[in-house]
Amino acid sequence: MLFWRRFGLGVVVILVCVAFALKALLLVDVTSLWSDELYSVGKSFQPSFRDLLAMLRNDTHPPVYYSLLWFWGQSVGQNAVTLRLLSWLAYGLGGIVMVFQAGALAQALGVSRGRSLCLAALLAFCSPYPVRFAIEGKSYALLVLFVGLAWWWRRRLLQSVESSTVFARDLLLYGITVCLAALTHFYGLFLFAAAAAWDLWQQRWRLGGIATLALLPALVWIAYAAAYLFRDSTGGWLAQPGFALLEETLARALGPWPFPKIGLFVLLMLALRRWGRLSAGHDGDEGHRRDLQPAVVAGSLLDQSGLIPSALMLLAVVAVSFVKPLAFSRYFVVLVPAALPLIAVKLGGLRLNLRGSALALVALTALTVLWWQQSYIGLHPGLGSAGGREQDNFRAISQSLAGQVERYGRRSRLLNLSDHMEVAAGRMLSNPMPWGDGAALQKRLDQPPLPSVIWLASSGPDQSMRRRLKPLIKRAEQGGYTCREDGPQIEYTRVLRCTLMTSSVGDSQ
């Protein structure tokens, strides 16, 4: 009974976090790889590392994630499961780092370490932003891990004495993790450029200097890939910042309907302030505020958590995006390793009476139950998805046209990569002929005898599919074909069977 009173909440939180992580793991292969994940396949599942580096020279991302994915694939296999499993492992490790960061901040600031750890664990393993990228074949989970580690070492540096041996070791580790973050995603570069500028402004010369040096490899990579990165068309799909960017970012962090949730949170805090806080002079047990440790003098909570540099980066990126769009809701996952431990510590430090504790527990339970459903939207068929992800379902197309020869699509490379992943998973046999694009279709139509049937397919939102298929349909009809939709209607897919008309068969002969 004593054990349960002391550790019961922690045990429950651990079980809940494990349940969220295992649910994500069980969903690792239930949805199709979407376009960006297939691009990860095309980049990293190369026959040689030299081929990988050559391909990345014409890409918008730095090399660490794709290099790690290449070595990972060489070790455990190159398929959809291993692609997403790497992100799941990074999600687990990153969550652990953020939980320990919250515990260290709570201990330094003299607030409840137990409650801060529990809240940080729930936020790190159960909230929509981390879960959403936990099983995605992209660099975001790995980026969160490296950024979390960098903030961990930076906090230790702010709390240590510069002349100590520990400081020198932590300084080196901070530099390494900054370098890895900057070479994983360019938002890592932006983030730690802001951190270096802030620390130099605060006259922390060694801290700012090591971060500046650690960013040099990423700058060298930018020079290596400059011909592609600075083309006018690169990143041209990004829009200028607006209310939609804010809403989508909050939705990724909190789940659907973020503003009503924020409103309910404000009402909860007002209720706790009015009826749930301990009266002055009545501190209780764990909530009792101890004398602050000397470490706190080295920097405020906002500084030690990394939130000040994160905020500076956010403001700079949004400001620049009005001239050259850089801001995208996915990329702001880079803010999670700073914001999450800070939120956990601030909420864990609330001094609540029995009524306030009960109200907070009910609210947290309700939110966790809501997240159990909302965190997996887009990852679980039936929860806003029909086997696809990010409005793509290439797997359904590959499987429905398995064995067919005359297949064409505007995004033929992605369709071929999807076929490759389905063959690797053992769900279909290798096709004798690859998918062709519009140019390949025109070439085939110019070489009689014409096949009796050709197939056209696309995946994505309905409007995008129609736009991509329109020129292919036009070419097929000019070649004497009649095109009709074929097979069952599957969300985010469109498959057309184009049959050669009888008169055209005679003409071709």
C-alpha cells in the first residue's frame, strides 16, 4: 500500500506511455507509404553510399538522416517496416531524453520532480506531435532526439563551472549533437544558429562559439548542394505565413480542434487558480518549494530549457517567410524538445489542494483518452484514413495493378518505389515492366501495334489526381483509347482502364 501511494501514479503513467508506443509500433505497416516516405526510399535505399551522396546533392535535405537510414537498411533490410521502425526507435529515445530533461529542470528549480516526470512522459509519448512522426519514414523523430540531446547538454553547461573537466566534456557533446541536428534538418541549423547568437549575446563565449563551429559542416553541405537549394523552384510549394499555418501547427501539436482545447485549458487554469490552489504558507509535501539551487542562477527556466533560442528561431523563420517562404507546420516539431519539458515543469510545480488535484487528474485523464484516438488519425485505417497517409495511397494502386504491364502515371517514380516496397514485403511479385510517365506513354503510342489496354493511375487529393491524370487521358484518347475508372473506389486513388477502340486497332495494323 505504501509502494502504491508513493509510486502508483508513476506506474500508471509508464503503462499508459508503453501502451501508446506499442500501439504506434503495431501500426507501423498498416498504411501505405506516402510520397515523402517513398522519396526517403528512393534516396536511402541505394546500392552504394556514394550513390546516396550523389542523389542528396539534388535534394532539399542534409545527409545525416538518409545516411543513417542507408546503414540501417544495409543492416536490417530495406522495406517499409524497417524504414518506419528507425523513426519509432528515435521517438522512444527522444521521449526518454525529454522526460529526463524535465526532471533535471524540476530538481534545479525546486519543484515537484515526480509530477514533472509524469507530465513530461505523457506529453512526450502520448501527445499528437511526437506520435504522429513516431512511425513515419522521415527525419522528424530523429531531429527531435538530437535537439533534445543538445538542449540536455546545453542545460548542463549553463549549470556547471566553466573551468571544470565536466564542462569540457559536456561542451564537446553539445557541439556534436548540435552538428547532428543541423545535418539532419535545416530547421536544426536555424534553431542552433539562434542558440549560438543568443549565447554570444549573453557573453557565453565558449557556449556560443562551440555551437557556431558545430554549424560549419551544415554550411559546407549547403555549399555542396547550392546549385539545387538556391533554385527559384526549390521549396516553391511553401506558402507565406498566415492563420492557417498557426492553426495547422497547433492541430499537429494538440490534435483536431486546437482552439477549443486551448480555451478549455484556460478555463481549467482559472478554476485551479480560484478553487484548487493551496493557500499561502501551506506548502504540503512534494509541493514545498525548497531553496533554489545555485544552478538556477546560471540561467532562467526559459533559457535552460532552450525555449528562448527556440522562440527567436520561430520569429526569424516566420519573418523571413514573408519574403521567401520557409515555414511549414511539420517543421515546427523542432520546438517540442524545448517546450515539452518546460510545460511539464510549470504544470508539475503547481501547488494544488485536494480539490485541485482531483480536478487536474480528471482533466489529464480526459485529455489522455482523447489523445488515444486523435494521435493516430492518419496512422490507423478508419481514423480519418483508408489505408493511406497524408492523402496518398500508393500501396492500393500497386496492389490493384500488380501483374499489369502497360501502366502509366505522372509520378511514375513514386509508383515504381511503391511496387518495390510491396515486393520487398512479399505482398506482390515483381512486375515485368516498370511504370512509365507521360513521355513514356507518348513514346508507346507512337510505336504500333498498340496494346488493347493501358492503365493510368494517380494517388493524392481528388483535385490533384484529376489535374495529374488529365494530360495522360488526353494523350490516350488522341491515340484512340476510351478511358473509364476501373475497380472499387478507394480513397486517395484513381485507376483508369483505357481500352483501344476497334477502328483504332485496324488503323494500327
